[in-house]
Amino acid sequence: MREKWDLSRISCLIADDNPHMRTILRSVLTGFGIRAIFEASDGAEALELVVDRKPDVVLLDWVMNPFGGSEFLRILRGDRDPVISTIPVLVISAHANRATIMEAISIGVHGFVAKPIAPAILYRHIGEILERQELSGRSKGIMGLGSQKPTRKLNIADVQQPPEQAIAEPDPAAEDDTGLALL
């Protein structure tokens, strides 16, 4: 993995109800140089930590009990504090079906990675999310404030690109929904 981004000064919140997954993610993030890592076992605990610690990025499991990723994200995006409501959220979930991905995008995620994760993929997503935020300003997700609605269906290439590239002219060959699984 080529080191492109210095992540040593960012803080990260891991919100996952599986303690083993939190341990794995903590280990991977530490390997990236991230030192400020917070952990939550559900969405409610994650919200408390977001308000208290204001992390630079949240890694969010979508399915947690009793308070899941969907509920967490809706409350986060609705917060009145512009810093809290625009914290980047990267969903990391085994539930990487089209409906879940589209729901997450509509609520306001900055990216979606399917479990099991590869450290290089996670590093790239975190770096690109923070880079997009630095270049384009804070937003409430891929389709959040500061970006335009797409003029066509989202494909995997759309989420990988900055918002201004995601609304390119329709590509008939790219209308296939199978690319969402790799988001």
C-alpha cells in the first residue's frame, strides 16, 4: 500500500456492535497512523461520542442492535451543529445489497465498503473522503449539501469520483446496477 495521506492527525470513531470487528478496525487504523480512535457498540453510544469528541471520520456498521446505522445517520444529518451534521461517515457492512447502499446514500454517507474489508481499500476510502472534504468543503454525504443531484443513476464510478464528475452525461453501458456491490 502506497502511503499518500498522512492520517496521523485525524480522529476516527468506530461504531460496530461486534467487539471483534472493532478490534480489527482499531488495529488497521493504528497501522494507518491514526492515534485518536474512539469506539461505540451501537448508534446511541456513537452519537454521544460524536457530540463529545467530534471525530474527523466515522466508520459505521449498518446493522447494530438496538440502535443501528440508519437511525444514527438520520439523527447525525439532522443535527443543528454544522460541524456534527457534516462529519464524514463511511459505512462498513456485510449487508452490501443494493437497497441498503441506496438507503445509506439517500440518508447521507460518504462511502460504503463491504465486509470483509481489505486494509488498502479502507485506507483509500478514508483518504479520498477527507481529500474531497478538503477540496470541496464539508457535506452531508455523497449527495449532501454542496453537491448536486445526479442526472442519472449512481454507479460505483459515481461514488468514487467527486460530485462534479458524478453527474457526467449518461453512459448507457454504465446503467448496470451490479457496480453498487463494490461501492
